[in-house]
Amino acid sequence: MSEPVRIGFYVCHCGTNIAAMVDVEAVAKYAAKLPGVAVSRGYKYMCSDPGQELIQQDIKEHKLNRIVVAACSPLLHERTFRTATMKGGLSPFFFQMVNIREHDAWVHTDGAEATQKALALVRAAIRRVPFHKPLEIKKVPINPAVLVVGGGIAGIHAALTLADGGQKVTLVEREATIGGHMAKFDKTFPTLDCAACILTPKMSAVGAHPNITMWTYSEVVKVEGYVGNYTVTIKRKPRYIVEDLCTGCGECVEACVYREPRFADDFNEGLGKRKPVFMPFPQAVPPIFIIDSGTCRVWTHGHCKEPCVKACGDRKAIDFSQKEEFKEIQVGTVIVATGFKIFDAKRMPYYGYGLYPNVYNALEVERLVNASGPTGGEIVMRNGKRPKTVGIVHCIGSRDENNNKWCSRVCCLYSLKLAHLIKEHTHAEVYNFYIDMRTPGKSMEEFYNRIAGEGVHLVRGKVADVFPDPSDPEGNRLLLQAEDTLLGRVLKFPVDMLVLAVGIEPQADAQDVRRMLNMSCGTEGFFLERHPKLAPVSTFTDGVFLAGCCQGPKDIPDTVAQAGAAAAEAYSLICRGHIEQEPNTAYIREEDCSGCKSCIPLCPYTAIAFVESTKKAIINEALCKGCGTCVASCPSGSIVQNLFEDEEIYSEIEGILANE
Amino acid sequence: MSKPKVAFYWCASCGGCEEAIVDLAEDILGVVEAVDIIFWPCAMDFKKKDVEAMPDKSIVATFLNGAIRTSEQEEMAHLLRRKSQYLIAYGACSAMGGIPGLANQFRLEDILQFAYHAGPSMANEAGTRPQVSSTDAGHALRLPQLREVVRSLDQVVDVDYYIPGCPPTPKLTKAAVGALLEGKLPPKGTVLSPDVALCDECPRKASKPTDLGFVEFKRPHQAIIDQEKCILAQGFICMGPATRGGCEAVCVQGNMPCSGCFGPTSRVKDQGAKFLSSVASNVGPREEGAIDQVLAGIPDPVGTFYRYGLAKSLLRRKVPKPG
Amino acid sequence: MNDKPWEPRIVAFFCNWCTYTAADLAGVSRMKYAANVRTIRLMCSGRVDPQFIMDAFAKGADGVLIGGCHPGDCHYGEGNYKMLRRFQLLQRMLGDLGIEPERLRLEWISAAEGDKVKSVINDMVEKVKALGPFDLPGQFQSWDREMMTEAEALAHAGHQEAK
């Protein structure tokens, strides 16, 4: 510091948010007397235009060379004030912010204590800011290629939006076909249009799009790098069918040694059967087959006559020697659309799922009512019969202290829909058991009223127990015991079929996925957005965006909206072409380094290397993320972290504890 | 032209620093020729009143070794400060408190209890203890008072330079004296030794791996130390990475780990804390129990990391319980 | 001096991505907790140098609180593990130096756990209050009173040997 420090100090009233608890006038008066402070003011709203202009004016008029603002959290407005500082002609890094709102005025109840705390924090900042250096903002270029992880409706919509705009997108989907959960639904609320009808055109568009590289039956296994420059490793699992050669004719299935389908069919939730060679569903994209090594005789028995190969003939599309392949791609941004899984109803054993054959979960019923499902759209139960009375229980696994605390948002609506479809297909008496009827959204209330008007019985009460009806000689009927809270009576409802409206949960491997992408999860396990209101599709990791139920339960309209938002944010980065990185990287002072090598194993980004020619360590600035771990560990104090230098932190400690 | 006046004094020390001066061997003659040693209780017969009689700042440099533990040592420190142009803290004890500084882990009363009463080989039925004033054969006797806290020289008086080491090496001493005589002194407060950690000049540096992850720690008496490889990499605590160089790694060349006697670099406030940070960060396991198992190989962190520097550490001593 | 009862002063080092954000969340949610903690923001708990902790005590802190991401969740991968390893040894060593374990605390607080910020701070303040002030600067002052001043030393130096 060759020239004397002249600090401009500003304390924001934030209307009454700060001023009601912290004595802002006292703070301004106090700061005025601290060493180095040339100007000390209070102002109602520092983040406003006049507030920011005040800083710029003062810099010029009073020849200030440092700025300190005591206001809200730096996570909110550090950038605002750094910009103001810069507009005033100073390096934006000659600025320090003091949090006297989120960490002080809003969380304490005694004005004197809150003011004392504010003074301590102000002292700390005023002692720190003279040590700030005029750092340079690094610009990192953004690779325009985008990775979309997950090929459900969210991933599909995001990919199409970007691809239509001219961007190159790689879409990776774990299953053998894109489409996600939506492909399994029959009709969707509130319009009752057919899910497949609205989804399949989009699926085909993805499959045919020149700008989309679609890799199904593939998984992302490693993500390295940083925003604008991600290197992603993708594992392509073997289908044993050559994608480019298969025409989807189906003769391999005809020819298979298994005359009849024998194995549980995942797409139909285990209710249907398939052969080892199969297409996930008729409108699958890509429209090609897959051989499951878990059930094909080539693996289970070690050999097979392979009539499928013969049937394929000249096309030669079957290849049993396929191995898993690892591919590496470079992208600038990632959109995570990995979806959800449904709550496993076996966790609530008193509902009898898995115990009684006529208890189903909602997804299984979607397949039953679907014309392309295992029963051709007829609601035929496992015992071969059609139900005359059906019970649908809402909130299975949701809104439950013992299972998932949250509301899964879609279950009341889909339960009403299923009630309608079941009635339509079977004319059965349908009873919906609910705690509250939650039908928010456009046209949803109207949908509820329509279903209620169709003769569906709506019972307000939780089903407490399910057991076989002793009066049924064949032992099929179940009794549902529930309190109708509007009547105030405990009743027993005999039903032929019980449908459980299972809730939405994070995928089983959500924790692994989020670690791989360096994201956080909220307490429920869904991926954490950067801000619940103002940044619902971005994450704390620059360049990684979220879309769909992986971020939290939502219906199809909201999922598509969110996918569009994620695509827009990714596109915004791409248009800008670069991102500005916070210059908080570390560097090693060569003349101070002893080459003790203690720092090298500490960096998870392998940013530190040992240079043989100088026998000292060096940090690659491009790889350094600025955590500061090496700085704290260096036993001779030879590493410095920009923005968080030792001197700067010691001065804060000193300022906090000084007894002035 | 009169030769520059130089003094040597010892406080709470072992005599090793006086040895170090003598260890200049033939070079000592060069020293003796070039300077006028006017005070050196160990080797010459000058008295305190000789020093008292000197004009202020008439001694060009006083090399004072040993920590400050008694009232007499404080007095001499102040006196020599007055009389000297440059007061140089010579050796680890005056620079940082040294080995005597480890007494700061105990209360003075506990030390006296052990030394004069409870020690296993003690035979002191009369319960005699050193007294500040007493009589013996009709004569009044005064002894210096022991202080509660062991201090480095600069915690008592203003110090100009530090020559680190336990003891400082002949090379370092010669360089310092030379610089003094030539008037080529660095800024006040400088430690007269390279400001880089010992690893820089350690002959075993090349054998230290870049992916060290500790799975156990051993102490030198528990296993044989391989003569060729980096001692820290073998699991023995070597303070080298956190200690200034300048000693040419004599201990390591003697196949013993560095114990930190040259103190930290100028960029470090607390040598023990910094070394703890480095060595703990590089421990292999991630889970608390497993981490503790590895760290159990360091049973005495205070004695190990603050062997010489406890008096100058940020906490200075074991904080006594109130009352 | 004021005659208000003594209140502990606790210096906290919070990592930007998890604990600092959680403290902001506590603020936005208007949770109320004790006013004794003053926070220093760092990017990662791995940046916390044990020297900072000891310096805080040496300058007058009665307690030091470190907040980082849960193990496995560090925004930078592993910084919090390094902090944990340092902490395990540091707490033992500071115990050997007379600092009660309740005065130094390491907590894992994720960005969504605003309520944990509140409960940890309230709990720590209560525990440190029960221990009483640490006041190392005050202790330094009282220890150093045993030294003689320069004037005393020089006067004594001129003193003749006792007969």
C-alpha cells in the first residue's frame, strides 16, 4: 500500500429491514472515526440506482480508493456493489461487504446486541479492505455443445429447444428408449389427451434431429472440468444389436427359441411378458431392438442356436460380441433431467402391496388402462377378473412423517384421472380416499369438478388398514377400513381392486449423480436449485442446470416449462460466449517454495504439480477452483489465495475482537 | 581505530550456544582479532559492573542466548539492550523460548514441587526450596526470582536480529558476524537464515513422493530410519517442511528427523500450528475413528510441534485453569 | 466499562457454499438466535488455517466455530475432510494447552439447514457461557505483570550487591 488508504463506508438502512434493529446512525458515526475512513454515510437503499451512484460520486469527489458497504448478504449484492465501485473508476475488488441483515438485523432481537455485532463486523471489514489487491477478472470461454442427461419429457424438451436453435446437443438416456415415465402414462390430466400421442412426435423429432446426438442405453460416468469446459465420459452399454443396421422389422423376436414371451416386462411394470430380445415399447425411439443378457440363452445357458441371427440374415444387425464402450465428449453446459422414481409401496405393508394380488400402484394401473399395455387396455386383474369396485388411496408415501414428508404434487390429480379412466373402462364404483384434495394449476380445479360430477365417490379420510374380506368365499375382495372424517364415522369399504397413489421420490442413485456433477441435494434428496424463487433451474455449480422432477415433484406442464427455462439459461451462457470467474485462485510464490511436496496430493482438481527443473511446486491457474485448502496446509506459508490472503483474514479476526 | 565491541551473554540455556561460538574453530581467531569481546561470562572474566559502566550503545553487538526465565535475566536483557547498538537473539532459546519454553506447559509451582519434593530421587526432608532472599552463615543471600512464564528475548526487550538454531551452525554464526563487521545488515527484525523451508536444501528431497498420504506415524525409537529416503515419508515426524533452512540439514544427515530448531519462515505466525495443518491434512483416512488411529502415532503434539517454539507460539503457554 | 453481564464472543469461519448460505437462509426465514457469533466468510472450510483459530483465541475470542459442508458434499470435493483431519489433532493439542473442548467446534451444516445454524449457535453460546471468559489478551497482560519494567531493571542494575 504505497498511497494512503481512503475508505468510503456506507451503511444501508434497507428501509427498516436493517434500521429497525441496528442503530445505523451509530454505525455510520462509529465508522467515521476508524483509521483510513474518509467518508462514512448511511442510506436507505444502497442497492438502488441512487445508492450506487452515491458510491461512484464519492469516489471521484473524495478520491476514495476503497469501498465498504454494510448491508445484506454478499451472496445477494456483492456483485452489484463491485460493479458500482468499478463504475466509479476503482478495481471492483477494492470492495468489501458486511452482512448486517441476514446475519444480524434479521436474526437478533436485542437492538444493542445487534448494533454491537454490526460494529464488530464493520471494524473487521475496514481493517481488511486496505489489503485488497486490484485483481483481474478471468474470462473463461464457453464451449457451445450441451449435454442433456436424461431422455424423459424434460430432457427431450430441453434438447429440442436447444437443437432447434442451432446448438449441438448430446442426449444421454439410461434406458433403451427415450420417453421416461411419460411414455408409460395413458391419458394425462387435465385434458385427458393421450400421453403417447403428444410425446411420440417429440421423441421422433429428437431421434431425427441433425443437431442431437442421442445415446440411449448409456450412462454418464464421469464429469471433469468446469463451466464452459466439461469433459464427460459416457458408458454405452451393449445392446448386442447394431444401432445403424437394425431396421426394426421384428423378425428376430419371431424367430427366438422362446416361443412365448416369458420374462417380466419392465416397461409394463412387470405385468406383461417379453422375450430376451425385445423392443421396450412399440413407439420406442430409437425404434430398434435390444437383447437382455440376463435372460438370453447365449448367456444364461452359455450357448444358443441363435435363430435370431439367421432371421436377421443379410442385415447382420445382431452382434453378441458387443462390449461396453466409453466415449468422451467436450461440452460447455450440462442440463440434468434425470427424473424420479415412484415410492415403493412395499414400505407400507399394511396396504398389502405385494401381498394381495389385487393391490396395484398407480403406474401399474397406467399400463393396465393403456391400449398398448399388457391387457390391451382392459382392466383385468391378476386373477383374470374385472373389478366392480375399486378403491384409490391418495398420498401413499407422501405427506407422511414415517416416509416422505413432502407432497408429491401430482397424485390427487392422477388419482382423479385414474378414477375416470377406470370408470370408463369398467363402469365400476370407484372410491377415492384423500386427506386434502390438492389440484392447483391451470384448468385443474375444473378437472376436479368434472370428475367429482361423474359419480366418483370422494371419501375424505386415510385408509388405515387393508385386509381380505372374510365374507368373500374366493378370498379376492379386500376391505378398506377408513374414517370418513366428514361424516365422522369409521367405515369398511369392500373393493375388488385397490390402487395406491404412490408419490414421487428422487432416483435411487441421486446422491451418486449429484456428486459426479458437483451439485448439492436438499434435505429430501432432490437436486438443489441455486435459489428456490429466483434461480430454480440453476445450481451452485456454474454451467449445470436442472429440469423436471429431479429438482422436485411437478406435473408435465411445469416440467416442460422448467426444461425450457434450463435450455434458455444454457443458451444464454452460450450466446455470451464466456463466463467471468471469481479471481479467488491460489498461487505459489516461487522464491518462497521449498519444494516440500506437501501440497501436491491435496488438490482434488490436480491443479498443483511439481516442476522438476525448479524442484518447486506450481499451481495451474486454469484448474484452480479457489478452495484455499493448499494455502492453509502449506507448512512454510508459501501459497497465497487471492481475495482470501492470510493478512486479510488476520485483519478480520483482529477487527472483530478489537475492543474499541 | 578501536575494534568494535562485542558481548556474549547466556540466560536460560544449556551452554550449547557458547560451544557454537567456540565451534567456529580456527575462525574464532579471526573473530577475536576483528572484535573486542568486552563481556562473556562463560569464557572471560568481565563483571556486570563493567557493563554498567559502559556508555549507552557503546557495544556494537550483543549476542544473547538462552530464554528469559528469571528476574536477573530480565535485568541483564534490559541492561545489555541499553548498552548495545544491536541486540541479537542468538539461538533457538532467545529467538523462540527454545527447550526451556516447554516448561510453559506447567505451572511454576508444579515444577518446583517435582524438582524439590516429589521427584523420585529426591531426598529433601527439610523441604528446602530456592528463596529469593535468605541468610546463610550470617550473610544475606539474594537469588533471582523464577518467573511463572518462560519468555523469548523479544518478549522482554526490543531485538534487532535473530540467529536461529539449537545451536546456530558455525557457518551461520560466521556469516552473521561477518555481515555485522561489514555493516551489510538486512532490515531490523530479520532472521539471519534463508527464508525457505529446510526441504529446499535437504539431500533426501528427491526421494519424497508427491502423493504422500499418512497411514501411520512412528517415533524414532520405534523403528529404524532408512538412511536414504525422506524421513517424513517414512512416517517419522520431521519438521523440515515447516522449518527454516540454513543448517544444511545436519540432523537429517545424521539420520534423525528435523525437530524444528530454526523456527518458522517469516510468513508463518505459529510454526506448530502450520506444521499440524500440513501433516494432518495429508493423513489418509476420511472417517473420524480411522483418522484418530493414524494421529495416535503423535502422542505429544505440543512437545513435538512446539519443541522450541512454545514461548513464541500464539498461545504462549498452557493456559492455567482459573484459581 | 459497562456493567452488563459478560457475553461470550465467538468467531466463526463459515464456508461460502454451505454454512454461510445456511446462515443466510436462517436470516431470510427470520429465525432468532444468540448474537454472540461474528462470522468470517471463506470459500471452503479447507481454507481454515489452525493459525486463524489460535490467533482468534489469542486476540480475545471465547470460542471458535467452524462450519463446513457435510462429508462428501464439499463444493470443492474434499476440503472439508482436510479440515476434519486438522480438527481432530488440533482439538487434542489445544486441550493439552488448556483450552476446553467446548470452545472449539466443527459443524457440518448444509445450505438447506438454516435451523441447524440457529441450534448450533445457541448451543455453543450456552456451553461457552458456562465455561466463562477465556480472555487470552487479559491473561497475557496479567502474566506479563511479573516482569520488571525497563526503569526498574536499570535501577536494579545499578544496585550494589547486598552485604
